[in-house]
Amino acid sequence: MSDYFFSSRPAFPWSVYPLGLPALAGLAALLVLFTVWTYLGHPQATRRRVLTVLGLRLAALAVALLTAVRPSLGVNENPKQPAVLLVGVDLTESMTVKDEVGGQARIDAVRKALAKCQPVLDDLLAEQNVNVVLYKFGPTDFNEATSRYDPAAPADGKQSDYGTYLNRTFERWLSEPRVRGHIVIGDGADNGGPYKPEDEARRWGRRGVPVHTVLVGQQQNETNAKDIAVTSVECTPSPAFIKNDVLVTARVSAHGFVGAAVTARVSYNDGTRDHVETKDFTLEREKDNKLDLTIKAPDARGEIKVKVEVGVLKGDAIVPLPGELSPLNNWSETYLTVNKEGVRVLIVDQLRPEETALRDALRGQKGFDVYEVFRQTDLTPTETEKALLNLESQAYDVVIIGNVSAEHIRRAAPEFLPKLTELVAKKGIGVMFLGGEYAFQGNFGALLPVRGEAVVDWLDPAGNPRVFFPAVPTSRGLEKMFRVTGKPGEAPKPGESEAAWDRMNNPRTGMLLNGYNRLAVPKGGIFTVFAWAPRLIDLGPDRYAVEPNDPKQCAAGTPFDAAVHAPLLVGSERGARGAGRWLAFGAFDTYLWRSLGLPKTREGLAMHERFWRQCVLWLAYQDEEETQVYARPQFRQLKVTNEQTVRVGMKLPNGEDDPNAQLTVRILPLPPGAQEPKPEDERKAAAQTVLSDKDGRKVLFRPTTPGEYFVSVTAPAMKDGKPETEADPDSPGKTRPKVHRGTAKFIAIPDVSDEMLRVSADPDFMTRLAVPTGGKALRLEDLPGFLKELKAEAPPDLGKKPRYYPDWHRNRSKGFLPLWLVVFTALLGAEWGLRRLWGMM
């Protein structure tokens, strides 16, 4: 408090300057003289009675005069508004070093010091309304909302990140105008993060908040530990194609070995031999050295383990550098999924614009190996054509049959269609049929589950089309074949594919189809309609109409309605186990799409090429890795105790997840060298809890020990709503429930701590944080005295406000004015009562 002063606020007319107060004083004098004169001449008056009555009358007069003048003692007060004092405590492993007074651990000394300071902190809250907020900090994942300090919490953080702590708390308290200070308690053994601590501390200083540092621990003279650690391994791309290049990226820490020359070796085992690639590097920084090595993926699909070692090459071995703290973290492993290399595609068609555009679209894509057989007539095929039609020797992934009939193909190669039917069922070859005047004709058997009929179009006498048809993709088609961005299986940008195909299907600006083959889809079959077209309505002699013809009714993503739409692109997303996918596409002039946007843009060319490539990848099961029951770990490599998210599910025949599937998920450590756990071990493992969110179903799991982990997802096989059974190999003559199963693997690596590599306290670092902000660099024993000084300091001047004693304002008198009236009334009543009692009326 400060600034005492006297205040009076006379009522009107006594407030009129300069005559008001002198007039009030004169009036008061006259009243006193008149009162004395009145009582002195009364016959019943005695000296005692006169003095008593006169005293009461004059006291009442004084109350009245004070009411008119309204005097007060004024005090200017600094309002006690809420403020905040922030305290951050380092709770990392280096705080467990026992180098404080009496050989106690650093964190124990901090706990005792804070307990000793608690009365002062309580006084700050009670007397100055200063709320003390205590945080714990350490790793880079500091969260202001959940990182409150708890004296019982262990000091087990694996990294001291002062910069992130100062940054996150600055953002949290940016809007708070009354921060008394920021106290940071720790040993100063900062080991990095995304934010530079000195810069973040200066941000506090610029807003007028000093950062005070409190150093814990001793500055040690011995050299800090030296170590090389491979902290992570990542493969790009993943999945990768067979025999294609794979970039393996290792992140390496080099504590005490900056500038050291090392050799990195990457290897994997594909079941036949180890493949090795080595490369020399110089470790240029203490943390996050990026080492890139390129390897060739193996020649067989599946999951392979990739290992990266870093050290010194001696003979055939990679050994640690001299003086390393531990050799156990000089290597790390992860898994890489390998798919079949590219796609081998056979096109059997006539030589026509549609086939030429299709061939160009596929050949422009790396990894596509395209072969063509043209059947213009029934002439005997050449030797080259015969070789290409020999399915036994060619190992195609996809066969596309265009504007040719089944009879045309049989005349060229009688065994082609039967063999293709077998390979589709057993080897998973994909088959696609295209439209045309000869397309879908003849007996294709099980290869073509739908029936192709006549061409739907309307031509003038010169053969030119009079009506045009949009190809309207459904939502499933937009996700698979008609997407214009991203990868199949990824969520596309909202509305981007829809907008592109709406431009293509716009009658004024787009490139619509001249016609299409009518497809008859049998009832009861399991098919997916990926695109539809409007129907051609016969209105009489040489008169037709296309319905629907409203662009809004033909917007991309509009669901297929069998009552009003014609199926255009139809397929089966999943047949029997191991069977290939198939598509029937009634269109025969998608080459028109290529003209959209020309010559200003290549939008139409890009959409046409992407459509055909996505169709082929989908047919070859290379659009995304999926099985009927699947498990997809978010991380193929993660640190021990970190949380792993495993997406699980069971696919329906249409490719969508079955929301009602009864999934049982088990995750268990994989024995060294084993590809799968023993069946009895898997059965004994506890089932994980399956959770649901907007993206489907998942399991959350934290590995407790380093090593490989095996994920098994099972679901009962159902037929006609009833569980299926199969022969039990362990009990002849008995059956057991049949289940679908999906598996996956991931690796948990040791959580290598940077903390214990540098345990010496760093007073210079703490000084660099405090001094530029106007703060103090203290030691732990100075903390109690510093807090007492902080308490004794006057709070910041937030604008003084006067307080009056007494306060004559009726809204702020707090009972004073009613009491004042009672006093006045009591004095007059007592004076009147005594005069009546004594006969002085």
C-alpha cells in the first residue's frame, strides 16, 4: 500500500466553491450558540443537566455536519489481481545421479527444496493471489495439459528437451498478462529437440517475463560416455517390388564420435543367402546422422527382415568403435514387405484406337510389361503370337480381352481360354473384358460371370454418334479405378476425384462416350458396380433420349440404381481363396477422355492413363496389400513401451470391412529365429481388446521387451449364417471350427537413452537461458531465499485504485450509512428523552 490522503465530498450547496464550506461553518457556529442560549435560561436547568443535553445535541449536530461534508481517509491500493508463477522441474534419468549434498540424488534434493519452499509458495497465493503452476519436463512429447509435476513421479525421462518445454509453456501462457516469472529447475544437460532453448527463453524475456534457472548437480571433470547408436531404420518404398531398388535409411547418434569414419552395412535373408551392401560414412553430428544405402529387393514376395549395422569393418564383421559405451545398439532391424515385380499384361484385341490408347497408357508406367496379340481375322497366328498365347510359359498377371469373340481366340489358340480359366482360379491371374461390336460374344464360361449384349448407341447415316454417354463412377469406383490422386487404399482428397470426373462428364466441356455394350448382371451374384451409364430410351422411329441426362443426376459418386442405370464397369473384388479378380467394362472409346483440357492442360491424358493403370493394378492385387482377414501394424519398428496401433478387420466379398466380424486378436513375442509362434503358445496368449473408431477397428499394444512380435487375427468362417468346420489334423476323424486368419510382424527396439551419456551439470547452459531474459542463474540452495525475495517484491503496477475509509457512496458503504443514521437518531432520541424526563421541554 502507498499514498494516504484526506478526501471530502460536501453535499450541495456546501460543495459550491468558495462559499459553500465557510457558509456551513457559520451555520454550525450559529446553531451551537442558539443551542447554548436555549438551555441556559430554563428554570429546570442545572449545570449537569445542561452539559449532558448540550453534549448530546452538539454530537448530533456534529454527525449532521460530517454527513454534509462526507470526509474520508483515502488510500491508493495496488489491486491484488491473480498472477501466475511457473516452475518447471527436469524429471529425466540424469536427475538420478547422486552428486548433491550428502550423496543424495539430484531429484531427491529438488523434492526436499520444494517442500521447504512450500510455505512461501502458499503465502504468495494467500497474500498476493499468485498461483504457482509446477510442471515436469524431459522428452520432446511434453504436453502442457498432462505434464504437471508430482513429487512422487520418478525421474525416468529418456531425453532432456528444454527447448520444447519453454516453447509449449510459452504458447500456453501467451494470453496471460500477469506472469511473475518462470523458474526452470534442472541440471542443464540438454540433449536436443526441435527448438533451441536459448531462443525460446528470449521469447519469454521479450514479453517481460524473466526466466530464472536453478542448477542441480555438479559439473564433472570426467569425460562423458561415448557411444554410437542406430536409433531407427526405414525402407522406401514399402511395400517394394521384387528386384527393385529399395532405399534403406538409418538414423544414427554419435555421442563423443562426431567426425568419426564408420562403415554401415545393410543385409537381409530371403531364405537362401544373406544379401549385403556396405558403404562408408562420416558421422557429422552428434544426433540424427542420416545414412542412406540402396539394396535390391529379393526375388520372392513376402516379409523380409532388414538389418543395418554401423561400426568398423574388420574382415567380414562390423565391430564397435574403441571406447563405446555399449555394442548392443550398433544395429537395428525392421521389416520390408516385397510384392511381385511390376505387372505382366497381355492384351488380346483388334488393332483399334481404344487398344492403342490403352497400350500407351500402360507402357508409360514403370513396372508394366505389356504384350499384344491382334486378332483382326481368323488367319493362323504367327509363331510370335502363339508364343504370347502360351499361358504356361508367359506367367502373366493380367489378361485383357478386347473386341474379339471367344471363337476368334479358340481358332488362334484352342487351349488359351481353358488354361486362363484354370490360372484365374488357382494362380490369381486377373482378367478384364472390354466393349466393342465383337466383344462378349461366344462362350467364355466361368471367365465371364456377366453377359455382354449389343452395343448401345445412336448413329446418323454417316456413322457419327448423335448421343453421348457419361461414365459415372460410384463411390467404390472413385476409391479404386477412378481416383485422380494418392494411392489406392489411401483416403483421397475430399471431392477432388468427383470434381475431375464431373468435368469429364459435362456435356459442354467434357469427353463423353459414344456408346457402350449393355451388360446383364445375373441376380444373386456377388458383384461390385464401379461405374454406370445412363440408359438409351427408344422414343419411336429414329428417336432416342438418354436418361438421366441431368448432370446433377450423373454426378460422380452417385450410387448405382439397377432400376434406372446401366452397369458399365462391373467386377468381383474377391472370389475364392487365391482366385483372381475380374472386370467387365462395356466402354470401347475411352480414348476420347484424353482430349479433355487440350491444348492448355493434360488433365484428360493423365486421367485416362491413371484409370487404366489402376484397373490393371487392382486386377493384379497390387492396389493394396490385403487378405480376407488382415492385420496392419502402424509401425514396423518402434521403441519398447511405445504404443503400437494395429488395424484389423475382415473383408467382405465386395472389398469392404465386415463390421460384424468376430475378430480375435493375439499379439505375442516371436521366439528368436522362428517364423511363427507355436500353435499352443498362440492359443494360450491373451486376446487383445478390439476398439472401434471412424477408420475401422484397431488394437492398441505396448511391447514390454525388445524383440519381434507376431500378430494373429482370426475370425470364424461362416456359410449361410452358420460356422463352418474342417478336419482336425491333431484328432483324426474329428472336426474343428474353421477360421480365417491374418498375420503380421513388427519389431520392438530398445529405448536407448541419451540421458546417461551426458550426466555432468551444465551451469553455462543455465546461465545462457536466464541472463538474457533479465532472470537469475541460481543454485538449488539459493531457491528458498530467492522465493522470499520474490514475495517481498511489490507486484507489478497494474494501475492503483483509491479506497476510502469510510466510503460515503451508498453502493459501496457496506452498512456504514445505515449505522451512521442509527447513531444520529440515537443521539437525538437520547437528547429529547432526557429533556422530557427533566421537564426541560
